[in-house]
Amino acid sequence: MTQLGFCVKELLGGLDWWKRDGHKTEGNNATSGAEISYGC
């Protein structure tokens, strides 16, 4: 995927850990229309 130009992250612990660490997901405190940076 990275060779195709996509920003890729490995989610150790899955989506549960992603949310627990405070990262936003669609429909969970995400501001509609705002750009969200994930550090890629």
C-alpha cells in the first residue's frame, strides 16, 4: 500500500487500542469537514 502512495499504520491492539489512545474515528468526536492529521 505504501508503494501505491497510501499512508499506512499498523494498528497494534486493533481499533480498541486506537480509540483508547485518544485517536479519533468517524462518528466519534470527529468534526465534520475538518482535516484530521494522523502523523503520517
